Amino acid sequence: MLAVLARRYGPPETLSVEELPALEPAAGEVVVAVHAAAVNFPDTLIIEDKYQIKPPLPFSPGGEVAGVVKVLGAGVTGFRVGDPVIAACRYGGFAEEVLVTPDRLVPVPHGVSMEAAASLMMTYGTTQYALQDCARMQPGETLLVLGAAGGTGLSAIELGKLMGARVIAAASSEEKLALCRERGADEVILYTPQNLKDEIKRLTGGEGVDVVYDPVGGEYAEPALRGMAWGGRYLVIGFTAGIPKLPLNLPLLKGCSIVGVFYGAFSKKFPGRYAQLRAELVQWLAEGRVRPAVRARYPLEQAAEALRVVAARQAIGKIVLTTALGRGE
């Protein structure tokens, strides 16, 4: 099988594409033949040893894929060879095969493409957990989404609207804001760190926003925090623009909370709740209530280029890698 390998930690150009032996499952494991693998910002971190999950070298990045069950290990029930599945694999997905346990698999809903299915769990799952469990967001509240045109940001727009929020999308170009409007944003902000707080104030009549969804960090974090309403919840999703330092007098003055969102740790600590949320999310996908915005596709062999685009914050919508099997070759 073909696999993208990190044999040492480093930027995308240090990755290699290699032919490896086919995978063999141990008891209780499943081999999935990959059709599509989503590219996410954590993939750019894990290959440089900057992420919370630290697999042993060599490894393939890629935390979520869609494909078909190829081989079942002894004792595995509930799946059959040939079943189309989504695999939340954490890493190993940038390959033609990936090894997972059955608890990390869910069926691909009928009529859903492999590319859309591969783009669901990490971005939408993180957002669903953030808005439902961490923020306990209520219908009628105002949600501000930073980095709103990326895969994670777009999922926040969609799920925010699904949960009845008024959504303000902030992004760095008119092209990105057009996509945010297309996906349902009520208001948009073409932001700079200098104008973000003022635009929040203008769009909320001085009241501020109830929930901030922040996968960006950096210099945008403080003005977003200053734009919080009393009792608001600031969701820390990630740091594509760097890890900020925030003045802690602001949560005191605004009576607001800063809440960390670590979906991977949550899934391990609370597997029952994780399974509930996952089932609801897959149902929404089946019903067409969420629609991952796959805007760019790369063959598996060009994984390094796809990762460079994501690392440079140039991605608009979701990027996926496709294998030869996924392309019908």
C-alpha cells in the first residue's frame, strides 16, 4: 500500500511517499481501505512534534478518513467487509489503508460522498462538542466565528445556525466572506486586529457576543475577548495564528468564561457522551443538515502540498486527499 510517512519531525517537505506492506489486523482491529482523507490543521502540527498526540516515528498523519472495510480482525462484530465507513483514526490516515478499532468507526450514510464523510468528524465533531457541551449555546444567542472560512470555521457557521444562533463570521478576505455568507452567516466582518472589537460592537449594538469560537488565536484573540457580552463563553479551539497572552482582568470585568475545547481528550474520557454526539452528527449528515464544504482535492501523493496550504492559512473550505481507489483508478 502507498503511505505518506513522517520518518523524522519537520515541515511538510520532510514527508516521504512510500510503498509499504498491506496491513494485517490483530484481534479486535479493522483494516479500512481509504478512499478520502481530510487535511486538518493538527496534521501540520503532529508532523513537527507540536501536537498533543505524539505517535512514534515513523507514522502517517491524517486523523479522519472514509473508505470501506477491507479486513476484520478476530472477534470484530457489527461490520462486514465492504461496508463504507468513516474512521476517526487520530493519525495514520494519509495512506491507502489504516488500522482502527471498531469504536472509531461509523457507517457512511447512504448517498453521502466519501469526501464529505471524511470531512465530518474532526471539524464538525469538535464544533458540535464546543457549542453544545462547552458553551451550552442557546437559540437566539450571538456566535462570533473567527477564521470562519476554514473547514473548522465553516462547521461553526453551519452548526451555529442549526442550533438557532445569530452567526457573525470573521475572515481576512472578501472571497472568504462570500463563502461564509453562502454557508449561512448572518453578518460578516472583514477583520484586522484593529477593527475587530469595533465591528463586534457595531453589529451587536454595543451588547457584545455571547459565544466566541476561536480556532485562530494570535492577535485576534484579545479584541474578540473584549467584544464579549456579560456571561459570554470564549471557546479556545486552536492557534493557527499563534498562542495569545490574554489579560485576565477581562473575564472578571465581563463575567465571562474562557473554555478550552480538546475534542480528542473528551472522546477518551467520556466515550458514552462522545458516541451520543457522534450519532447525532452522522444523522445530521444523512439528513443533509450539515454539508462539509470540500473545495480542494489533492491526490494522496501530494499530501505535502496540501499541508503547506493549510499551514499557511490559505485554505478556503475543506481540503481532502484522495487515493487511487477513491478516484476509481
